[in-house]
Amino acid sequence: MAFYSGNIGGTHRATRVILGVAVAIAAFSLFEGPAAWLAAASAVVFALTGVVGYCPICAIAGVGRRSGS
């Protein structure tokens, strides 16, 4: 039983994962020190929302799939 209802679809999920990984890799190529870690951490969180299929910010904004109807 899931505690949440996924709110992002397949293409959106794949795009988040691909872009998240790409930005995390680019962060260490383009930045140094804390800026690289901050950019990479943000990108990893973005990719994880794609892996899980749920984005809390999208849920708050009302963006994404509608369940139940």
C-alpha cells in the first residue's frame, strides 16, 4: 500500500531522472566547493522525485496527474 499517489507521469519522470543526473555531473565539472555540492544535491533531489514518481512541489501547485476521476 502506497502512502502517496504518484503525481508525475512516465515521460515527466524519465526527463527528471535524466536531467537530474546530467546536472549533478555538470555541477562538479563547472563549479567548485560548496556551490558544486549545492547544485549536485539539488539535482539529485530532482532526479529522486522522478524515480519515486511523486513531487511535493507539484502536489502543492496542483500540477500533475489527477487521481480518482
